[in-house]
Amino acid sequence: MTLQDEFRSSVVVVGASRGIGRAIAKVAAREHNVVVLVARSPEGLAAAALDVEQAGGKAFTLELDLLAADASARLEAFLAAKELICGVLVNSAGYGLRGPAAALPVNDQLGIIDLNIRALTDMTLRFLPGMLARGRGGVINLGSIAGFFPGPYMALYYASKGFVRSFSDALHQEVSRAGVTVTCVSPGPVSTEFLERSGADRAALFKILPKLDADYVAERAWSGFKSGRRRVVPGISAKLITLVAALLPTAIILPLIGRLQRRRKDS
Ligand SMILES: NC(=O)c1ccc[n+]([C@@H]2O[C@H](COP(=O)([O-])OP(=O)(O)OC[C@H]3O[C@@H](n4cnc5c(N)ncnc54)[C@H](OP(=O)(O)O)[C@@H]3O)[C@@H](O)[C@H]2O)c1
């Protein structure tokens, strides 16, 4: 069943110009949805729009910097101008930084809070009331296995994903009886530019773990969301890690993650 409805519903993908967001947009397009692609890069958005059209969907693109204070209001105005509503929201924009928190630039670390937490929250709270009023649709938030424990040498990123997990779980409980789904997708390493940009690819932890394909993560995310699931942890190794994280005390996890996340030559 398509999520398209009489209100000219759309799937809004925030962080759609590459990586997991772009892959989810493609999967949603296969069901002939209207897909609104949001990110900063015009080239990335144009390529994602082509993917969507080729997969059978209708694409709209919006160049938007989520760090702008009025980002969600601008997205809402864009949708209104196109006579669209946000039936499904996918929050996939996010970044991380690896290194000791006391040494990394403070503003860059605060930017992780602004993007991974503030912008995701703002988008979610702006569009959730409409979904509740209609009694359908929902939100897919990109968390991470990093959201299941603290992460020395990537402290802000792990903490931000802990927020995404907690926030999404709580919302799921609040809205699921009203016919709306909030799903938190928590992958391990995925082969996207994120790994190099964040410096995570140089940490032993990310060298050890197998890397998933963004298309696979997108399939799991979309089918889990459509089944009304609270959490999706794609891949066996990510599932094992979340299980181990639940069993081991923090006193053991902290030095373990710390050691695995420092650069090899630092250790
Ligand atoms: N890759 C992994 O290993 C991995 C693992 C677990 C979880 N995740 C999470 O999954 C999500 C997607 O990651 P990814 O691997 O797809 O990352 P990615 O390839 O780096 O893509 C990030 C997306 O976010 C957009 N974005 C970043 N800053 C933005 C801003 N200020 N305003 C608007 N858009 C912005 C980027 O577009 P523009 O640059 O064009 O704006 C891009 O479309 C993130 O939340 C990440 O934390 C990733």
C-alpha cells in the first residue's frame, strides 16, 4: 500500500543528497511516492532527484542548510507552495567528528548538536502534529549503534545518537496508538562519505566491523518503518553489538570503545 493519499502526501527526506538518505528516497520512490529531497548540495540533490524519477516517484528538491534557525519553517513553506504535506519524514542528515573532545574545535562539536539533535527535533516536532491529526504516516530517524553506549574519542557523536534513540523510542510510545510510527534506524558502519568525513574510517573499531551497503540499510529502514517498528538495527554484527552493549557494564565498555576508537598510531 502506498503512503500517498488524498492530501497529496509526500515523503520528505532530509539529508537526501547522498548516502543513506538518498538510498531511502529511492526505495520510497519505488512505491510511486512524491519525494521531497532536502540538503545543501545542488549537484547531489539533482542526482538524487534523477534516482527518484527513475525509480517511479515524483521528485522535488529544496536546497536548505539545516543549521539555519528557520530551516523547518522554510521547508514547511516550500511544501505549502507545492500543495504538499509531509506524510513521512526521514531525518538522515548528520555528521560526526573523531578525536579527543578537549582537542577538537568547540564550534564543530556544537554543530553536531545543532544538526544531529536540534534540527532533527525541530523537523520532527513541526510535522508530527499533522501526522497525528491525519492518523497516519510517521518519522524515520537515523540513529546509530553509537546510540547504545558512550563513545570516547567521538563523544559528541555518540551522545547525539543516544539522544536520537531515546527521543525516537519515547515518541514511538506516544504516537503509535494514533496510527503514526516513529522508527529509529541504528546501523553500524555504512559505506558512505560519512566515514571519511568524520574520521571514523581511521579508527580500529570501524576497520574491524563489516561495512553495510546504503541500499541495504535503506531497504531495512523502509520495511521496518512500514511494519510499524520502533527500532531497526540492520545487519547481524550491529545486532550483536547492541546485545553486548546491553549486557556489559559501562565500566568495561568505556575503555574498550576508547581503545578501539583512538587512532592506531596513537595507541
Ligand atoms: N555512514 C555510516 O557509517 C553511518 C552509521 C550509522 C549511522 N549513520 C547516520 O546516518 C545518517 C546519514 O549518514 P550518511 O552515511 O548517509 O552520511 P553522508 O553520506 O555524509 O550524508 C549526510 C547527508 O546529510 C546532509 N547534510 C549534512 N549537513 C547538512 C546541513 N547542514 N544542512 C542540510 N543537509 C545536511 C548532506 O547533504 P549536503 O552536504 O548536500 O548538505 C547529506 O545528504 C547520519 O545521521 C549518520 O549519523 C551513518
